[in-house]
Amino acid sequence: MALKKSDLYASLWKSCDELRGGMDASQYKDYVLTILFVKYVSDKYAGRTDSVVTVPKGGGFADMVAAKNSKDIGDRINKIIARLAEENELKGVIDLTDFNDEEKLGKGKDMVDRLTKLIGIFEDPGLNFSRNRSDDDDILGDAYEYLMRHFATESGKSKGQFYTPAEVSRVLAAVIGVDQATARSQSVYDPTCGSGSLLLKVVDAAPVGLTIYGQENDNATKALAVMNMWLHGNPTAEIWKGNTLSEPHFLDSGRLKQFDYVVANPPFSQKNWKTGFDPANDPYERFKGYGLPPDKNGDYAFLLHILKSLKSTGTAAVILPHGVLFRGNAEAAIRKNLVERKVIKGIIGLPANLFYGTGIPACIIVLDKAGAEKRSGIFIIDASKGYIKDGNKNRLREQDIHRITDVFRTQAEVPRFSRLVAWDEIQRNEYNLNIPRYIDSTEPEDIQDLSAHLQGGIPDRDLDALAPYWTVYPGLRKDLFAPNARKGYSDLKVPTAEVRARIFGHPEFTAYAAELEAVFIQWRTANVPTLRGVDGKTKPRPFIAALGEGLLKAYMGKALVDPYTMYQHLMDYWNSTLKDDVYMLVEEGWRAVPEPVKDKKTGKVKAGEFTCDLLPQRLVIARTFAKEQAKVEELQRAHETLAQQLEELIEEHSGEEGALAECLNEKGKVTKAGVAARFAEIAKDPDYAEEVKVLKEVDRLMEAEAKAKKAHKVAFEALDTAAWNHYKQLTEAEVKELVVNDKWLADLHAAVLGEQERISQRLAARVVELAERYGRTLPALDREVEALTAKVEQHLKHMELAWQ
């Protein structure tokens, strides 16, 4: 069975990370990714005469394998890469990394061992790039993405800027509308392209691809971007080294070349942005009509370069720090001119700590020249609250990406999340675009009601805030609450301890739970044929996209349920389980073959132990061996009961003067041999009758516990063997039934039910919180204190003591 991709990538990173020793990740990545490049082109193109890459004799991965353990391995690798580079016009791209550098790789045997092991990592059969079943099975892209994310994480604050997180890249691709691209000849440009990951995500979202242009100032990073383009099937991409601001490479008759789409994640607030040119006399007129950016901050320099590089019908998205939205002086003037020209279509505020070069929050500014005249304002989204912690960084979830892109595309106004801000409102705010001025994303404050604390009753204001629940359960509020004598307050009609039971047992609650259950059942029924139909022709990415969109649509408009949260449950399951299963089925078909378990340290097979990732044994047992499983569980309970009785008896009598004190061994444990020896010693002495009685009981329980343990073990092993043997008899139809219904859909159903349970728990928790908050009034508490004080004084009086 194929190695799971998630395990493959994790193993790849772990091995690489162990080998880098003390070298900085930002340097070590160059070694790893260069070998990955050679491995890829060798697998894909070696021996072919009709390909875009020529793998010459002595210039492929097989030659690297042959160099393993040789004393001159570093020099030999350099020569192999040089041959490949020369044959394919890649000099200055893939040959920048020195594999014979003793300072970085060690001397003598240390270098030999390190490079030998590094090459060995890429010999893993799972990393065979020649046998992808479909273009959608992007082993390389996934492996590369995994490595880049981890290299960026490990590279430190100033060295991780070569990589834009894939999730953010997908948002940029969506908001500039590349899914509407109609021809590969349409262009996309990134003026600060780094490793090219952002460009590739944009191209990946275009139905027919795009023509790629990029510029990068750092030579090593530019080489990384070129390799990245080749690795992802875009060898014709134009990637050039140079300072975009002082020496823009892409020109058309002396003017800046213009593109259909532009994306960028430029260095934040670059202080030396004017190096190499005079902005006041810019030959490309990028600042004309807008104003010059501040001398020590280049944020708007990049934005205005991007704007000038856009066709009249073009759209762009650029990532910049929030300061560009509100800083004053020169930047305020530029911002005013941009607003007045109506070229800013939208602003999306992102969570803090998403990026690898900085922890400060950033925003996406979307530029659109085509619709400027008809635009009535700027569409602003505050997406700062939607993320998940991922190590020491934050990361956008699938639901966050989908929510942002859906809302932006439809320009839907969502409370505390998004709104279209009219030009006149922006003008009244003196062109300040700081997001909190227009969207208050804070949660409503939970205000304490002093009158309720004094006189009792739950404020109706707090109950009214639960209106979404009462809309669905109109009778529930009446059943839970009655009007208080004071206007604007209510009393809980049931004891606090019974609130949850009353809510969950209410007919309106159970009716809506059944309605939500029907939504999932309908989605499940509609998608069972799709799930059962996975085969060698299935493309996993469109496959999960269709499932996700269907689930999102199914829950859209349902009260109390966030459809994006339901969508996230599916995507979480896809990433944890379903994705590996689908790729496995695409490669191998519906075969459930048990694999021997290997020891993680030694790699040796463990005798009699098996596993099956696609079809876990527990599912086969539940379907076919339910009676046997029940018997095993019964024997286990019997053993556990006897073991507990024995433990309690020993604990009771093993003290210093206990009946079992003389039975303890050197480790302080009561053993069967110790009990037998003590029994033989005192059995006939009537003075020890009680101790003998205890010894007999301990011996009996030891015998019974041992037999019960053995009986459970025998039954368990018999069931285990029978279950694994049964795999040989499973038909394809049975495998599909078990995997689709008992595994995939059962797991998803449990996640959905859990989410529905959390919805109702939130209502119950809030009602209980309010009831307990105002259940005991301040006067009542005062009376309790007075009564307790009187009791204390009475006790003190009896003790002839005075209360101070």
C-alpha cells in the first residue's frame, strides 16, 4: 500500500531538518530544494527526447545516488548540477549552491555522511515524480509547499520573507478574479516575487493558466523562484533579478509593461526604497498625480508601481501593513489621491502574525481600474478574527478563506465583518481608511444590570440578545421564563439544574434538531455515488471542492448554524483522513490490504501486528464480528473487575501491621510466591487464622485474575486473527460500504452532530449563566451575612469571647 502523503511529507521534513545541524534553515533550504529539483526533472524527463528538459549523461539524480559515500561527493554533486544547468540554460539558477562548502556541510566524513543521507531521503519510493496518476496528483507541489512552509517557519524573522503563506495567496487569487481568465495569454505579474509561491497560487486558480512575469532583488531567491516555476510546470515563466523600483525589468517602448493581473507581498515599510533612482524624476511617472512616498517608507512606492503596471482593465491585490490606511503627511496625500480616483476596490484586514517576516497585522488592498467610474465606495472586510494557531504563527482556515472570498465577490454586508463604505463617508473621515473607523468587529459587551443584582430578575435585554434562538424555538422562551413584577425583567420558571434537560427535551428543539439532521442526510444521500465512484480517473482537488461547495450550500440559510463552520469540519476531515484515502484509492483502487506494523525506531516488522489505513480493523470487527467483540469486551470487564478487587484487597492489608506485610518483595509488591511462602509458614498456627483467611482470598483472586486475563488475551488474539484474515474475503463492494458509510460518512456525521450539540449547549450555558448571575440579590446576600454574623456572635458569646 502506498505511503500516506501526509506521512511522506512529514518524514521528508524531519529527515531534512535533522541533517541540517546548526545551519540556518534559510541556507539549508537551498541544498534541499536544489536536490528536489534534480530529482524531479530526472524522474520526469530522463531518457526522453521530446521534453522541455534534457537530462544529460552525468547530470541526473541517478548520478547523485552513484556519488553516495564517495570522498569527493560534494565536488561530484556540483559537477552533476553544472551539467544539468548547462544543458538547459539554467546556469546561475540551479548551480548557485555549493555542495562542497566545508563551512556549511562539514569536512571529510561529516560532509560525506550528511550529503549521502540527504540524497538517500529523496530515494524514497513515495517521491517518484514520474508516476503521478493524474496532473491533479501533485506530489511535488505538495511536498514543495510543505518544505517551504517549514523552512519559512524556521528561518527567523528577517529571512522568511521569501514565502507568502499559501492560504493568503489563495485569497489574493480569488479577489482579483483570476477564475474569470479566459486565455493563457493573459498575464500575471509580481514585482517582488520571492520564491514565486504567490504567482503559482494565482496561476493555479486560473482555469486555463496565465503567462507569468516576476522580478526579485535577491539572487538566491530569484533562483529559487525559477526552480519553483520549472517544478510546477511553468518553465517559460519570465523571472528576472533586479530592483523593481530602481530598475524595473519589464518595459514596453520605454514605459512600464502593463498586465492583466498583479499580485505582490512586498517588504513592509522598506527604508531604503529610493536606492538607485530619483523618485522626483522617475522616468516611468509612477508617482505623478499621486505624490512622493516618504523618504524612509516604501509601502506606497510599491503600491504605485503596481498601479502603473496595471492595464486599464486590470486588477491587483497587494499585501501591505495597516499603516498605509491611516498614516499622515505624504502618505495621507497619496491616499487621498487614490480615493478620489476611485481605483481602490476593496480593503481586507487580515489577522496578525500570519507572515514569516513579521508579526504585525497586514491588509490586502485590491486595485481595479476597470470599474472605477461606476464605483460607489470601497468595500471593506475585517477578517482579523478568523484564524487558527499553528505553532508560533497564525493561519487562515479553509472557512476563513471561503468566507472572505464569498463576501468580497458578492459585496455582501455582514455585521461586524464587512460593509461598503461610501466615498462621502471616507471624505468626512479625511480619507483615513483605518478599518475600525468603519467596522466595529468587537463582540457586544456583556453588561451587568445593577438593578437586577439588587432586586432580582433577569433583564429582558439579555434575553432579547438571544433572539436567533427564540426565532427557531418561539415557545421555548415562554416555557423557560415568566414576566417579573418589574417591567423589563423576567424570572426563570424552572430550577437552574433542570435548564439543560428542559431545553434539550423541548419539542421545538427536537424538531429543529431533526430538521438539521435531514440536511446532512440529504447531502449524504446525494454524495454517496460520488464517494463510491472514486477511481483512477478521479481528480482529488475538484472532488473535494464539489463536496465542500455542496455541504456549504446545504447549510446556507439555516438558522443558528454557520455553514462555513460545517464546511470547515469537512475540510478538517479531508486534511486529516479523506485526502490520504482518496489519493490512495486513485493509485491503488478499492483494495484493503493489511500491512505489517514496523517498529518506529528500528524499522523492523513486529510479528503478528498489522494495520490498514484505508479500512481500520475496528470497522471490520463492528460489521462482521460483533458477537465476538462483545465477548472480548465481557471478558475484559471481568478481568478488570477481578484486578480491581485484588488491588483493593492488597491495599487494605499491605500496611506495616497488615496481613500481607510479610508477603512484600524487595520492590514492595505482593507476589503469588510471597503469598504461598507466608501461607506455608503460618497455615497451621491458629493464632494466624485471620491472616490465613486473607492469604487464601488473595491467592484465590490472583488465580481468578490470571485466568481471566488469559481468557481475555486468547479471545482478543482469536478475534484479531479472524478479523485480519477476513480482509482476504472482502469484495470491492464490501470495502466501499465499509469505507464510505462506516468510516467517512460516520466520522463526518459525528463532527456535524458535535457542532449542532455545541449550538444548543451555548444557549443552555447562557441561560444558566444569567440565572446564576441574578439569582441571589444583594439584599438577600446581606440578610445571609447578617444571619451568619449573628450565629458567629452567639458562638463567641458561649466561648466568653468578644467580636472585634
